[in-house]
Amino acid sequence: MNVTIRDITDKKQWDEFVSNRPEANFLHAWQWGEFHLSRGREVVRRGVFDGETLLGVYEGEVETAKRGRHLSIAGGPIIDWHHREAVVALRDDMKLQAKNHQCVFVRVRPQLEKSDESLALFRELGFKKAPMYLSVELAGVLDLEKTEEEILKGMRQRLRRALRKAEKNDITVETSTDPAKIKEFYDIQLQTAGRQKFVAFSEEFFTKQFKAFADDNSAVLYTARYNGEILAQNFMIFYGNEASYHYGVSTELGTKLSGAPLLHMQAMRDARERGIKRYNFWGIVDEEDTSHRFYGVSVFKRGFGVDELRYVPAHDLVIHPVGYLKTWLIETVRRKIRKV
């Protein structure tokens, strides 16, 4: 076997490989890298090959954080983790790329389910558990090969009642791929952040992210309205085998009239038409973690009858131990303060 590592500069080659992997989602889409490039970030896209056969890839962006410059690889690498030679080659290349970009460490959160076996693999590869998360570690997912009737039957009774109520109220659902529409989404997010006490993302952040995927119809903004007034909006990303509920906002009126469930049901229908088999509600917290700031949102997501998908948590590959100590201390304290 002739294993080599090199840059991938061909979008078609990248997406044909990643989008056909059942575990992959938008976090390793070519568009995700384009989003980071639009923000002035350095992006690394590397592939491991056996001759001309692509075996695995990783996409990382260089984070210039004060806590420590690092190579951040969310939702990857995408690879057969049983292919030891290819996995080790990618691990070694991550080290090399991190050194070339003057990084203190590499942080990964792979699309790999958490198990004793997968955790042992990361220890053997020289990774250590990160003090802070990189991306969602516990997700609520629905199998879209179920019929809509089966999904409705699996919902909590309270959510089914909310759906019926929304339908009786003649709430309408609109869709758009126009990045200019993100202005409304951003404004409602500011209201939501005020009510729920969290730091809002910038309008530029949302707009650039949406545009990166909307350019090829992979991002869709869903809007629920009542008498012309916005109740709720969902920022959805459709990529490969997965429809991802990336962000969502609602108005105070929307919480009373239950606009959000209608958006999810419509997005599921649209995902099926695209041939997508999994609907990812994204982050949820453990049911017993009632003090977590996302507990209420998690109750709503679980109401759809989701299965829980627990990923291997973020792990770090340390390049410079002394510099990493600063990172570890800052992030350990930060996680305790934020209760995340």
C-alpha cells in the first residue's frame, strides 16, 4: 500500500467523497471551509490516498485565539477508523500542518460515536480529552426513513397538540435561500439573546455562513408567520446524508402560537425530497442536567422522539506543551463559569 497525504483543491473531488459518507455532515463540507475563508481564516484541506484512491480527509481552520493558536477540525476527520495506516498518516499530517501554521495544538471532534473502543483509539493515537467542547457532543437525531405518521406517533403528546394548534391558527411557512433575509433572523436572535441571556453572533457571521451554503441551495431559511408577523425561523443546512437544524430563533408571540414545530415538519418533508435519511436537531443536554441553559431547548427537541447520538468529545493533539498549559487553565475555568 502506497499511502500519501496531499492538499485537495478540487471541490468536486472533496464533496463526492465526504457527502457519500453516512456519518458526515456540513461541518466537513467544502462550503464550511469557504465560510471560514470569507472571514479571513487560514483553511487546511488534506486527503490521505492509496495511489489515486482517496481514503480519508480532514478540513481544519487556524484559530488565532488568545488562549492558544490552534488547528480546529470540527466534524472530522472523515475516514474509516479501522484503517490504521491511513488514520496514523492523517494524525501525523495534522501535527505537521499545525507546526507549519505555528499552532500550539490540534483540536478535533470526529464524527465517531463515543464508546470504550473509540476513546481507547484516541488515547493510543496520542490525543487527550480537551478542556472545552469544539462542536456538539450529544445530538438528537430522527430517522427520515420513518413516515411522517410514524414520526408523529413517536412525538410527545404535548408537541402533537402544539402542531394541531398551529395548523388551526393558519400559520404559514415560507422558505428562502436569499442571504439578505438573514437580517430578520439576526434581529430576532438579538431579542432571543436578551430573553435567554446569551451572547449573540454577529449579523456578518450568520450572513457569510448562510451564503456559503445557499449558493448551491444547501442552506434554507424557514419562516413561520401569523398575519404577516414572524413567529419563528430555522436556519437549515442540507448536506450529504443529513439535514441539520443549525440555528433557530423565535419571537415572544411565536412561543405562544407554536410556530417552530411546523418549520421542522416542513424541513423534514423537504429533506426526504432531497433523498436525505437523517434529521439532526443538533445539540441536546443530558435529561438530568436540569440546570443547563439549554435544558429547555433540549426538552423541545426530545419531544420529537429523537434518538441520542453521542460523539467522541473534543480531543487535543498537543504540539507545544508549555503553551498548551495556558490553554488548559483558561478553558477549564471558562467551562466551569459558563456551565457548559
